[in-house]
Amino acid sequence: MKAPFRIIPFDTKFDRTDFRSTSEALNHYLQAQASQDIKRRVASCFLALTSTQKIAGYYTLASTSIPLNALPDELRKKLPRYHSIPAVLMGRLAVDQNLSGQGLGSALLIDAIQRILRSEIATYALVVEAKDENAIRFYQKFGFIVFSDTPNKLFYPLNRFKALP
């Protein structure tokens, strides 16, 4: 999905007060906390804008790591024997409830992966924490793997990106 949305880095000039996802916590984050996290350099935020410059959705990215022993054996044996490996956390992904079902969540996810791959910083995987079963199914549709010790936490090895549906 490209048109009618464009995805840009967070900018305070866009009105955040009208954004309404189905999660009050995600709404509050965008409206009250995102700009502070960006200033403190603990997260980056990216906005999907409509042709009328309304915020249609957003996601955040931050650095994290994955303990090597948290990975399945078939992946772990292909990696160096470090204690942990570099990853990026997508801490939040939200779509305005008036625009749900139009593929914007998928477009935001793919944009995040492409943005990570364009960076020159080595990153093994994208990590997400799903808020419910629907979110888990959404991520699994793209090939995300559930961490065995944390059922709502999933990861996507970035070397698999070409295989995304």
C-alpha cells in the first residue's frame, strides 16, 4: 500500500489529538509521550499521513537485543556465540480505527523492516510484543516467530525479508 498514505519521521506539526486507534494506551502514547521519547533518543516514531495530512497510523522503533539462548536451535547454530545479538524493537504499531482493514498496518510493518534494512547498523531481527491474540496472528502471517518463553513476544529474522507475503 503506497497511496493514499505517506510515511514520514515524527513531526510535531501534525495534529495528534484526533488520532484514535482501538487502544487507548497507543493513542495516549502518540499524543503525550512520543515527542519526549524522541527527544530523549529512546525511540524513533514514524507517522502515516493521509492526503489531507491527518495521522492515519504510526509505529516506533528502538534498539534492543535478543539473548542467544532465546532463539530456536536451528537459528542459534548459524550465529556467532555471543551472549546476545542486536535487534530492533517495534514498541508500538497503531492504525486509526476509521482506517482499519485497508492494509495500513501491513504497510507500516513493511516500511519499518525496509527502514531497518536501509540503515548501516547491523541488526539480526525485528522484535515485537503483541498485545493480544489478533496481533500475534497478524505478525505470524508475516513469518514472525514466537519466543518460546514469552508467548506474546515475537521476532522476525531480517534475512528473511524477501520471503514476506
